[in-house]
Amino acid sequence: MNVLIIGSGGREHAIAWKISKSSMIKKLIVCPGNAGTELVAQNIELDINDFNKVKLLCLEEEIDIVVVGPEDPLVNGISDYFEIQKELKDVTLIGPCKKAAQLEGSKDFAKEFMKKYNIPTAKHKTFDINSIKSGYKFLEKLSPPYVLKADGLAAGKGVLILDKLDEAKKCLKEMILENKFGNASEKVVIEEFLEGVELSVFVLTDGSTYKLLPTAKDYKRIGEKDTGLNTGGMGAVSPATFIDRFYLEKIEMEIVKPTIEGLKKENINYLGFIFFGLIDVAGEPKVIEYNVRMGDPESEVVFPRIKSDLLNLIVGIKNGTFSEKDLHIDKRVAVTVMLASRGYPEKYEKNKLIDLPEDFNESLIFHSGTKSKSGNFYTSGGRVMCVTSLSENLKQAVEKSLKVCSNIHFDGKYYRKDIGRDLINY
């Protein structure tokens, strides 16, 4: 099989690393990739939202399967584009159509979908320029803190959690009338604040059946003890050790199955990954958000725990045998810790030489924002790379990853030393 992976982050490195181990792989290309994907595949520089160029690359390289990593191409309709190209009729794209991608691309669409199919989520209402005054009144009915979400994609920055009513009203005005998040906040979803422990659940689906992938918990805040600004993710743990199989069955019955069935009722043929961002509220799981792709850095702990051949599963989607495939999960715990550049998640430094240890102690290093030059690695992003370790227990996995992190050096290196520690004695 010839496979093209679209994207350039740690998620794409994890996917490429896993697929590279398949006995079925013949040619593996990552577009545009990073210095880490270059170790397991061929990188090709390309604008991933220029679908015609992606098409030409697929034809030139005789690609059989395309795996789309990030959300932008999916929300922009890359799946729909492939669907109508006669030359690409034999190419299977793993990623949902544009309508289904609105589960991530539009908070309002996702909320209405959940309401229609009785999927538990926070109470909410959506407001725009014509209903902003009603938005102020809705805020007055809520108790703090107040949650405001830009309807569209805002590079992970479109969610505000505010303690004061006056501040919430001011921010609502800035979002809708002053384009605080550009076109993404032309509509704003206001919802009740849910308090509890967050977790991530993932499925791979052929549109009819699905397979539950390992669960995870990620850490979004830049500072230890979950303080400071939100980031793309500073680390993750898999499995989410605070839930048992009975709770997972509850999630499956109340959230996963209704989502898959809802998509079928909407006549959406969904091929690919679904991310369920959940929160446990007093023993009841509720959906915070959908993503229509794998998370990052959750991918870096989920894929190392999948013992089955990932490409074999994907080929099952391609040829209609997905339901017959087995999925085997490693029982060990995986912990990943993200190394970031000085200044991240705001303005950060780049082009810092990275010094890697020769011995990783059997840990895995996944690159996020790196580039290679003259045989050396340099930083090129805010999140640079992460270290993933597997062990029989959480404490050992945490210590293994932190030890490797301490032996990676670049100017301005920063990482959280508390990833997973909150769960050790949970």
C-alpha cells in the first residue's frame, strides 16, 4: 500500500511511526511533515489546502490511502473534493466529508446535532450580531464562570471562561462586533460551566461500525497544576485511569453509539477518526466538544498502545472488511510529556539547536515543531517534541518520560513536570 499522511505535527509523526511498522506498507509520504516524520517516511512540502496539488501528488505517487491529520483540510472539504475526482476513485481518504466536519468546524452545528440525538452536553444558546442583546440577557441568567465559544475554528483560542458578568458581556461584544477571533466568532455559543474531570475518547469508524481506541487524558494549561494560558496540549496519559469498564460502557451507550447512529440518520458516510472531548460531572459523562480527527498530544499515547496493525484496520475501511478486523490494546500505561519553546503559547523563539540523548531508555520521541538541517534538528514551532513512555504503572511511565525530557537540550526548553501525577493516587 502507498499511503499519504497530511499534516506536520506530533499527531502526524505518531501516525506515520505506527503505519511505518506495517508489513503492508510499500511507500509512506507525509505532507509537509517535520524532522521526525522524515525518519520514518518521505516528506514532501505542499500546501495541504490546495486540493488540486494534493490530487496531483496522489496520482504521481500512486497513492492508495490518504490519512488527514489536522482539521483545516477536512472543514474545507478535502473529502468532498476527492469524492468528485474521477481520477481518484481508487484512493480512499480517511477523514469525514465537509458536512460531518462541521461537528468540529461549527460549535453551533455540534450542539444542534447533540440536541437532536439526545447526546448529553452543557445547556447552551447561540447568538450573533442580530441577537447580541439576547446574549447579554442569557448571561445574566447563568451563574459564573461564564463560557463563551467562537462558533468556528479559531486555532484552539476561541474558548473563553470568565468569572465576572461584566467581563463576559464585554468579551461577547468583542467576539461578535469586533471580530476578536475573526470570522470564527460571527456566531458565539454561550453555555453553562461544567465542573468535573475531563477525558478523551476516540473511535475509528467506517461509517457503519466503529472500534473504540484507547482512552486518554490531556493537559492543556501551560503551567503546572493546570495554571496559566491554554495550549495545544502539554502532555497526556493513556488510559484515563480514573474510569472503569462500566463507565466506558456508559459512554459508549449514551454518547458514542448515538453519535454514529445520528451520522447515519443524517446520511453522512463518515470514514475516519472521531474525538469525543468529555467531562465527568458527578458520574455522568457529557460532551464538551467533538473533533473530527485524532487529538494532539493524545495521539502520542494512543497509537503506541495499539498493538494491532493500524494500516490493516484502515485497509479494512477501504475494502469493506473493517468490522472483521481485531483491535488489540497494550495493557501498559503510556505517558507523554511535551517540550515547548520559550514564550509558548504566545510569541516563541525558533531555530534553536536540539541535542538529543543517544539512549532514549526505550521511550519514544515524537516531533511536533522541528526541522532538520545538515544532519541536526532545530526548533520550528511552539510545541517542539514530546517523549512517550510505556510502563506497567503510571508512576513508572511518568518517571521514564521525565528522565528523557531532562536529557534533551535546546535553548529555552520548557516542560511540565506534573503530567500524570494527579492520577497516580486517584
